[in-house]
Amino acid sequence: MNKYFFLIAVIALCSIIAQAGNRSVAVVEDSDTTQTFLENEALELDEIVVSTGRSTRTIKNIPTRIEFIGSEELDEKANMKPGDIRMLLNESTGIQTQQTSPISANSSIRIQGLDGRYTQILKDGLPLYSGAASGLGLLQIPPLDLKQVEIVKGSSSTLYGGGAIAGLVNLISKTPTDEPELSFLVNGTSALGLDISGFYARKFEKVGWTLFTSHNSNKAYDPADVGLSAIPKFERYTLNPRLFVYFNDKTQWDFGVNASFENRLGGDMLYLKGKNEDGHSYFEQNKTLRISTQFSLKHQFSEKSKMNIRNSYNHFQRTITIPGYTFDGIQNGSFSEINYLFAGDNTEWIAGLNLWTDNFSEKRRNNGIAPRNYDQLTTGVFVQNLTKVTDWFSIETGLRGDYVSGYGFVVLPRLSGLFKITSQWTSRVGGGLGYKTPTIFTEESERIQYQNVLMVNNGVNQLERSSGVNADVNYRTVIAGEITFSLNQLFFYTYLNRPLMLNYLSDNRLQFQNINGHIDTKGAETNLKIGYNDFKLFLGYTLIDASVNENGNWHQNLLTPKHRVNATLMYEVEEKWRAGLEAYYNGKQSLNDGTTGQAYWVFGAMIERIWEHFSLFANFENFTDTRQTRLGNIYTGTITNPVFNDIYAPLDGFVVNAGIKLRF
């Protein structure tokens, strides 16, 4: 039990502090944001304020299309996967999580058919999961301290710089409120997993703080009995304290630390059990240390103007070890920004300066490849304007200029418009340019643990540049005074010029090269929501046509299903019961070996009984036991030296998890 001492000590401290306050403690829930994907899916969302667009306007008055996931849906998803955010994102329309390692479960996120490196993942608007830190990012972000999640699809580079070609995901943390919050979660799974976490938040007149801590672990799990781990053996500790100081009504300061330590080991089940028999020695071990800081200083000059100074620092150390090879590197990065906002009655301006640093250094381990070190510096300046032209039309324009060391100057314009056609019909149209600075950290190189991959440099490689547009139509109404109905139809197109691809050289080494061609993704997303009494039905459909044109030859983008369907039926009695059924369909996908992966369905069910201070939950994930091992082999060769196929379907199969949530 010594390994739990740290977590237990922190939880005990939270309890003592809460009782010392001699006040009743409650979790503040915003029931109006339940099960929300888009602003126009529910009439009650008109007053929600999102932070990703940095506007003071409510979500219904922002021309940029922002998808919003509220606190109650986050609470529901925590019942299914309290250790990370993969399920939260994968079950959203137009978003796919792609597993890059079949034995260690490493994953990345794809938006609208583009690889994971083209999506920015932000924490409170700060880039903490990029470069070397992106390969395990989705697995190391627990959802339990999040207040909401905001998603922008399409180029978002005006405010957030390079990398947001496909879009961005902004994870918004909980902050102290007038009512203190103390909560715990304990969860166990049939796949031999255990999650224990605690969250505490309290605000006084001048000071407030939050503290999140968790321990997540799993034993090696092989449901298909193929001799390899579908879920690796891992153990992770997370600690996120954050301090808020309220100097006065106009000035606020906060500082936080995010720390995560993990040891993840997958591979041959006999090896993982300590039975090093002949022919059973294959493994993949990931050891990571992540420490990052978040700083913000906000000052309100007047009712119409304010300034924000922000900074983050990220230290990420990762060691990947497989038989005969080790990748060992350290990434140190920082982000600094100062911005000024002026908000008038009908117009709003925001302007700012950014500075990014990104340094990666690798320890050479006799693999014949020079260290893939790099040192990048990017400076940027941006300005954005939002103007309410008439009661029915608002326009948002933006312009950014970035200077990327070694690659030159980039100009990024953006334009969005909001049309309020009637009280029931609205539409958003927008587009812009984007870019991505090349590094070796992609899904392709992650899949092979960066073996024999040469360094990226500006003598060989160029910036990846993109342009994109999207347009949606929203309709919402109430039928017969009882049935709420909302529909959002989105169309999108992205053109990515001279993208970076991994190519074999004559000496069996691999090098990233900008191809002579482009990638374009086009398609549509449909979101439908129907509510009646205690029932809510969500239906989503994604159509993606993602293709690569290289030297005049066309082929489908790999590991991108053309058709995806997500459906959820929820039954909820407020503060008593919550139950749901889910179904997800993934269409056929083109694979690296020239074959086509089969289409498949995944079904799940969840139930939760809620009382005032605690709730009990159970989740039955993939109860039809859909597994890629049922559809074909996941590797070729021998188990001593396996060559893995692409992973396009679940490997863990039917998993039951259950637990308890406490609120004091």
C-alpha cells in the first residue's frame, strides 16, 4: 500500500481543510449545459461564455463556430473513462482517436480526416501537449478536473499560431467558486484497471485554489489470448495544484503546476509476467515525466478594456525501449503572450504578441542515427476584430504574422460571419490559412518508435501550409410545447499543400520530405438532437473524403473512415438517475499495407444512481465485444519479432467498469 501513500495523504489534507471551513460543501453543476455539442443544439445555451475565441460575447453571438461540451457530459464520460480523454473526444462527431501502438495503446487525435499533428490540444488556452509531448497526450489527460471542453474545427491559427490546421481542442479547468467543492472518484475495471482521484476547490475573498490528484493503473490485459497486451501494464500519478489571488475587482493572478509520472509496459504477456522464456521477449516500455506550469495575470482597465499576460513552461521527458533499441529525449518548451481587449457595444478588438520556444534534445543510443535535436523560436503578432454590423449579421476578421526561425515569415488571415436568419435559423461561414512547423513527431514515426528516422531540418523541409473553409446551418425549435429539436449541418474543406510524408531512403533509413502534391479533405457533419421529458437522443454522422495527390497520383488518406455514425440515447432524472445507450459505426479504412480494414459497430451502456453526496455507476463498454483480433491478425512474423499491422478497431473488447463518486 506504500504506493498509495502520496495520494491518500493529499486526499486526507483536502478533507481536513474542507471540514475546517465549517461550511457545507457542494458541487456546483450547470444542468443547462447537459449533453451539448454545439451552441445551436439547445435553446438554453444562449448565455454560455466560451474562452477559446477570447471574446466577451456569449456563444450565440460569436461568428466562429465553437463546439461546447459542458460539465454534465464531462461527468458522464468520466464514468466510462476516468483515466484519460480518449473516449470523450472519439465519441464526438468528426473526431477520431487513432491508436498508434497495438501493445502500449498510444493514441493521437484526428479532426475531419487530418493526422493528429495538425490539431492543437490546449489547457486553458496554453499549448502544453505538442511536439514530443503529443504521442501520449490523450492518455495522460484525466477529464475529472475539467469544467468544459471547447472545440474549433478548421484553421484556428489567427489566435493560437501554427499547428491548428485541422482545429484545436481547448480543455478548460475548473476554478474556485463561492461554494467550495470536494469530490472523489474510485473506479475499477474488468480489464484489471484502477482509478482513484480527488478534486478540491475553494475561494475566499482574496485567495482561492484548486487541487487535483489521481492515481491510474492497469495490469497487462489480453482478452483475445493472442499472447500480446491489448492494454499495457501501467502506473501513473498526476498532481495539479493551482493558486488564485484576487487583488481587487480589477486584477487577478493565478499560477498552476501540472505534474505527471508514468511507467507503461506492453508486449508479450509471458515477458510481462516475468517468464522470460525463449521466444517470449518482445516488449515496449514508455517512461514519461511531464512537468508544466501555467501563469496568468489579468487586469481590467475599465468596463470595456482589459489586459492579459500569460505564460506556460513545459518539461517533458520520454524514454521508449524495445528489444535492441532505445529512444530517449527531453523537450523543453515555453509560451508567452500579452494581449489587450477592447469591447464596445457593437465592436470588439483584441491584439497581442506571442513568443514560443521549443527545444528537443536526444541522448544517442548507438543506433547509427544522429540525434534528432532541434531548437525552434517563433514570434507572432495578431489582431482580431468582431463587429455586429446589424441585428442579423456579425463579422469576425483576424490577421496574424509569425516569424519561424529557419523557415521565415508567415501571414495568416481569417474571416468568419454569423447570419441570424430568423429566431430558429442561423448560419456560420468561415475560413482561413494555417501552417505547421515540421518535426519528427507524427503518427507515422510514433508507430515505429522513431527508429531509423532522420532529423528534420530547414535545409530539406519546408513549412506545411493550408487553407480551409467551413459553413454550417442551424435549426432549432420546440414541437408541441414538449419536444425540443435541433439540427446542425456542417460542410468543410481543407487544402494542405506539400505535406510532410515519411519516405524510405536507399540505406533503409527514413526521412520526412515535403511531397510534390497536396492533401485535401472535404465532407460534412450532421448533428441532430431531440429531447422529450427525461429522454434525449443524439445522432451524428460524419462524411469524410480525404485524399492525397502525390506526383499526380491520387489515393485515399490512410486510416480515415469515409463514414462514421454516433448515436446516444440518454435517460436522466435530475439528481436521481442517469442511464444511456450508445452505438458507434466506423466505415472501411485504407491501410498502410494496401488492404482495407473492415467496417464495424461498437455498442455501450451506462447507468448511474445519484444521491446527495455520492453516486454509484457502472459502464458496459463494447458489450458486443468488437475487436480487431476478431477481424484478422494484428501482426505478422513471429511473436519474438512481430511486425504490427495498422490498428483501426478496438483491441480491448468488452470491458465493464464500476465505481463510486463522492461529493461533500
